[in-house]
Amino acid sequence: MAVRWQSSLRVAIAVASLLQAGHPRAEEPRKVEAVSDSCPANGCQVESGKYRIILPARASKEHRSGAIMFFHGWQGSAEETISDQSLAAAAERLGVALIAPDGMGRTWSYPGSPGHYRDEFAFVAQVLDDVERRFPIDPSKIMASGFSQGGSMVWYLACRMPSRFAGFAPVAGSFWEPLPQQCAGPRPNLIHIHGTGDTTVPLAGRSIGSRYRQGDLFRSLAVFAPGDCTASWATASREAALSDKMACWQATTCSGSARLELCLHPGGHFVDPTWIERAWHLAIPQQSPATAAGAQLTLP
């Protein structure tokens, strides 16, 4: 059997809870009256753009913290990311920095994207190098996450730059057409979260105008982890769509030891930062299986 049902990962969340207005959304970020970060007023500048960063209180030269690099959705910004109270609180609970790259043109220019503003892979490398140089961040404990178009950006980073991050947690976004033919190795830890009721970025993708098309999630998984080790997930997703609970599957027959997991919730197009918090516990090195299992059920 290609995958193993993770009953311990099945989280009982009512549909009403998932869709309640209090959940943070890319287009409706929660604001903090006074947000302070460690960048100048115009952001931390690198050659190809800028980013924001919020450091944990305990960060120091003697105690280098991990970090979550979060990529905003379409029409979002780095400023909106650090102003998202729920996301900042999740990073604070983990004791990690929150790094917020700023999309040029309020979008991301990955392969297949309607945006064509810069080399995003060069930009992300510049941000990573600058963060390591300027701040007490452990470069071996940085996880990339993002929502919607930012989630797609995370998929391309996992495919093109797997060694620059300790793990990847994309939400509601995968590859775009044409899908990559293959990804660089070794395959990294990746935990993908998506709503079965998402019509903005459906599991099967959709066309954007006449020139662009979001990719199918399950075909994206087949590129990321070849060998049919996730082949049964498409069928499982149709069964999950009938449920009012979140369900997760972990691949167990893919080559390599990296964690590959798919979590589907019955809601639409939104992100809950506690999903990202859970992914951190599961994906980042030096976390024992017992610790990860104890920390994973963090959803409301």
C-alpha cells in the first residue's frame, strides 16, 4: 500500500470552525496596533527586493533561533504578513523568527506564474544570506511556508532549492503548468495543507485567463516524489471531501527518509497559522517523533 492512514493525525474540526470569520486570510490579515520588526522603515533591502523580519525575544548571538519564512498570497505584502497577529503569535509560541519576503508587483514570479518581475530563486537566496549575516538565525532551522500563490512559491523552492531549507509547509498552492519535469534532490520534508472546498485554487487547479493554469496537486506530488508512492491520494481526497474533519496522510514507500504528508480540510481558501505551527514540529530537525506527535494536534 503506497500510503499509511494516519489516524493519530486526524483532527476533529467542524466545518463551521474552519470557516469562521476569525480565521486569518491573505486578503484580510489581522492587524496589530503597533508592529515592530528588526528592519528599517523601508524594509531590509537585498539586491533583488526587500523583506521584513520579527525576531523572537530570546534571540541572541549565543542563542540562534530557527525561522519561518512565509510567502504571502497574491496582492499581499511583507507588511501584511508581519501584521498578521495569529501568524506572529504562532512564531512567538515556537520561539522562532518570522521572515516575510516581499513579492515584487505583489505577486511571485515562479515558473508558470503570470508575474515576470525577477528571478525569485536568486531573491530568496539573497534573503537567506542576508538573514544569516545580519541576525542570530540558525540557517539549518528555517522552514518555508506560504499561502495560495505563496504556497506555489514554496513548492518551487522545495523543487529547486531543497537544501536551503529544513522543511516546507505550503498551503493551498502547488506547481503551475507546465509542471517541472523533475526536482533537485535530495527530496526534503514537505507537509502540504489544502481545502477540499477550495474554488480559488482547486485541488485539480484551474485556468487563469487564456495563458496560465494552476497545476493539479496530485500531479505535482508525482513530480516531487516519483514512483507512484502518492498515487492513492487522489482517490482518498474524494473520500475526504465527504468528511467534516481534517485528515492527513503520510507517504511511507517514497524513496528517502524525508517526511511527505498531505492534509486536507473540508473548508475553502484560507490558512490557519496553527497548521504551520504543527508542520514546524513535524518537519524541523532535532525534533523527536514523540515530541512531534505530542505537538501536532494544535488546531482549535
